[in-house]
Amino acid sequence: MLYWCNIRNMSNNEHNNNETLADIFKALSNPYRLEIFNRLSSCNISAEDSGSEHQICECVGSLGKDLDIAHSTVSHHLKELKRAGLIRMVRNGKRTECQVNEETLEMIREYFKPCCCRQP
């Protein structure tokens, strides 16, 4: 039977790495934040895939669409996602654009990679 194991070499300090991952998962534990993150993840295409030098992202105003929550609540959820390092927010004129932080996404991918741990 194959087990899922966390990657221990992601950081020099395993305790700090565990705290970082706990903050990430805590931020994603809210259903609205998870939905917002999923929306950003699905539109976040790398430059080579999109044929441009910019990542595709969404504006703050469009992220709350169809969530039936106040704009101020959407802003709070975005603040929590940013605090956890899951997203980046960039001011572009009057618009604030959001995109997934690729480094954090890679950390999550590494954490969930299967390893060759077998049941004793």
C-alpha cells in the first residue's frame, strides 16, 4: 500500500515549514477562500502556455461574482489568502489584479507528492 508523505527537504527548518503549511491549509479551510483560490488557480496560466509574458489573473471585483457575499467579505478573504502567501495582488491603474503565487503552489504540490513509503 502506498502512503502519502510530506517532503522534509523543502526548508532548512522543518518546524517553520510545518507552520507555513499549516497557515496555507488554514487559509484554504474556508469554503469561500477555497472557491476564490480555485478560480484563480484555474485562470493562472504560465507565460509559455498563454503566449505572453504576463500571467492571466482576475480583478478583485470579479472574484466575488456568484458567491453571494459582500465585497468587503471578498476583500477579507483575499487578504487572508495573501497573508498565507497563496496569492499576489498587483495594482494596475484603478484595478487590483490577483494571481496565484506559483512558489506556494509548488510547495503544496511537493507536499502531496507520493513517496515510496510502504506499510510495515
